[in-house]
Amino acid sequence: MAELNPHNVAQRIDTVLDILVAGDYHSAIHNLEILKAELLEQVKRERPGEQGSPKSPWEI
């Protein structure tokens, strides 16, 4: 993702929802993981000195 565009993110989430409705849970999860990684990378580029927050104990 070159730029954080809410419209593009919404379209990609809609695509994942379509995949879920089709019953392909593995692909939907994979696509969400890719989207998450791209969003985190974008945030990291925008705020290079800031560390990510530690995960809560209940998060996997």
C-alpha cells in the first residue's frame, strides 16, 4: 500500500467479507493478515521512532 486510503481499505475489507461468505476461511484470514501487515508497515513509515504497543495477555 503506497498510501493509507480509507476507501481502498474499505474495498479490501469488503473483498475479505465476500471471501468469508463464500466459505473460504483460510483465504479470508490470509488476506486479513496481508492487509494488517501492510497497514502496520504504513504506520511504521509515518512514525519511525514509535514502538508498537505490547500485546495484551489475551491476544494470540
